[in-house]
Amino acid sequence: MPEFQSAKFGELVFDSKAFRQDVVVAQGKARPRGPRPENHVLGLEELKHHIDAKTKKLIVGKGFSSVLAIAPEAREFLAARKIKLSESDSEKAVLEYNREPDKRVVVALIHSTC
């Protein structure tokens, strides 16, 4: 399954494709994070667009200075569905994603800047 090749401030490379914005990876496919109400907050409504019935783990790369916050209601949503949440700076998060043995049940949301 495809993986991240690199992560540096302002650029994430996944499956040999460079992204200069936040990235969401689900079932081995990367796409831009897309529009959101707040750039540095992962809220419930946005989260619902990234999680499906197969998701067992969410890896959040909070940025290279760990600025991205996860809203309390988003955390509650994950807990209620027994989805494991792992959060760290973006560099560590992409390494964690790459080590995942079953990427089909893992979603990664990686903030590309601060």
C-alpha cells in the first residue's frame, strides 16, 4: 500500500505525489484536506467527512510545531465509535502511518505547516 516518502514544512509527499497543503489519507489514497471552518482546528463536522465505518484508528499530524487542535466534540465522536486517536507532530505522524500494518482501517490527517 502507498506510503509517505517525506514530510517537511509546507510539503508532504505521498505515493510520489507532492502536496503543498494538508492531506487526508484513507484506504491508501491521499487527497487534500479541503475547505474547513477553521484552519488550525479539526472539528466534528469536518471529521465526519473523513471517517467511515471501516475506520479503527485516526492518526493526526498536528503540524511541525503541533499547532492543530482537535475539538472536544471530535474527540467524543471518536471515543463513542471506539476509534483510536493518535496525535503527534506531523513528522512523527507520517512515520507512524507508514508503520501501520493494516492501512485499510487507518485514516491519517496531516497538517502541512505550523
